[in-house]
Amino acid sequence: MTTAVTAVAPAASDRALKHFETALEFETDCWDVHDSMSGGKQDFVLLDVRSHALYEQGHVPGAVSLPHGKIVEGTMKDYPASTVFVVYCAGPHCNGAHRGAIRLARLGRPVKLMIGGVTGWLDEGFTLETGKK
């Protein structure tokens, strides 16, 4: 019997291992971001790449508001070239974080995506801040 799940066979274990190990180079999760930030071990800048209006309605505490369309060389000049950025947007239904990550990568900046975005943050039981920062 074949189902929609097994119609395409799973990758060989060695290929699966490479894929999942590599994925961690590109993404992190809400729990790890929260743990780093709340434990005083933050070695990255967290960017909320949604609009300023959405940021003001609710954002991850400590995040910087920088809409993905405004990620250009001029706005990044105050950050050292080695700064690691973690980007997020509304959630898995939104590609804004991917757009922000692309812009940062094109500028030669180290970047990871926080999978889940605001939705994932709330799902983990963490709270949001409101207002400007």
C-alpha cells in the first residue's frame, strides 16, 4: 500500500542527516532565542521585519523593528560586519522573514530565521511587548 506520505520514498539516512544538520545553519527556534535573551547570553540582534505598525501592536521583547524592505546597506552600517541577525515575521504563513534573510545575505551579513515567528513565540507561552522601541 502506498499513501501520499510514502508515494515519494524518504531520503536515505545519510542524506536526511545532512539535510537536517544543514537546516540548523539557517534557522533557530523561539525557545532558543528566548533562552539566549532571557539568560543574558544574547550573541545576535533580533530583527522584527514586519511593518512598524505591526511591531508596535506586539513584538518579541528586545527585538529591533526593521521592516524587510528597509534592510539596505545604509540601515545596516551601524552594525559590525560580523553581527549575527535573527529575523522573524508573523509566523509560518508569512514569508517576510525569508525576505529579510535574503536581503541580509545579499549584504554579506550572517543571518538565521526564527521559525514560527510571532505565532511560534506565543505558542511557546512567551509574551509580547507593545509600543515603539
